[in-house]
Amino acid sequence: MEGFEDLKKVFLNLAGEQDRNMTELNRLFTLKVYKKNDFFLKEKSISKHIGFVVHGAFREFYTDKTGREYNKTFCFPGQFTGSYYDLASGKPSNVSIQAMADSKVLVMSYSRSRELMNQDIFWLKVGYANAHRLLMYKLEKEYQLLTLSAKERYALLVKENPQLEQLVPAYHIASYLGITPISLSRLRSPKKKK
């Protein structure tokens, strides 16, 4: 099935193993299709699934009391989505996850992943390594936000996600960077020589 080879490689890498038979993925994950603007998760609903993006792009975002949206992160092929905080807390979600393009995602129930971690050291290693990866990502983003200019953060974002500008509208990129769309436009435009 589409995406299983990539998912297998990610899991084997996370667990630090290379030769495990991963045929079980076929029964653990289901391929789901999301049209542009469909939601993987809506704010205030209970988060129940983890997803591995096979094709397309997603944004994870918060909405304040006035309805203004703040992009938390973007998820591209080869990355997981599912709001770890909301999954682990079991409370109504603080975040929404929305497709930014027609997308395909391999989906698994979070409760099943917890069962696997309790039964098999391989899955425990995967869970630990993924949680560690998420923590490091959060700390790196915090560091960038506090120490780098918007221009430097934008350059890093594009470098790390080459497909960003083809899949993500400018106003969403600006929201993620914490700047206005006009400021982003200035960052993108080449400087005029005097």
C-alpha cells in the first residue's frame, strides 16, 4: 500500500533497528484521503488518531477567542501529525489540523499504539524516540523564535521544507513566523539596488 515503505523506514530508524519484519503495518494503519481544507482534527474534539503524511501537507493551528488563527507547525510527506499533547491528555483538543492540499495519510488509533508500546519493546523504542524528536523540535523552534530574526527563521523554514512555498499560502507562513503577510512579502522580495 502507498506510503508503507516510507513509514517502515521511519519506524526502523526511530527504533534503531534495520531488519524487523514490518508486515504488521498493513493491519495497524489505514490509508485515508483528505481534500484541501478537510480536517484531520478539529479544536474541541477528542484526538484519537496519529497520522503519517504520505502526500500533501497539513497545518496545525490554534484559534484564539476572537477567531484569529496561529499556525503551530506544518506537516509534509514523511512526517507525523496528530497533536501529541491532545492525544496524551485525552481532553478536548486545543489544536486543529487541516489539509492545505489534497493529501493522503496513513492513520492509526492512538490507543492501539499505546497497547503496542506496552507489549513490545520495539514499539516502546519508537514511541520514546518520537516523543524525544518532538521535544527537540519544540526546543529548537523556541530557540529560533527567541534568538533569530524573522528573515533568518524564514530562510531556515524554507531550507528545511523545500515544498513549503508550493503548498502553503503566504499568510499561513507569516502566521507561523509570527509576522504579518506584508512583512513576509518584504522578506521574500529581492532588495532593490540603489
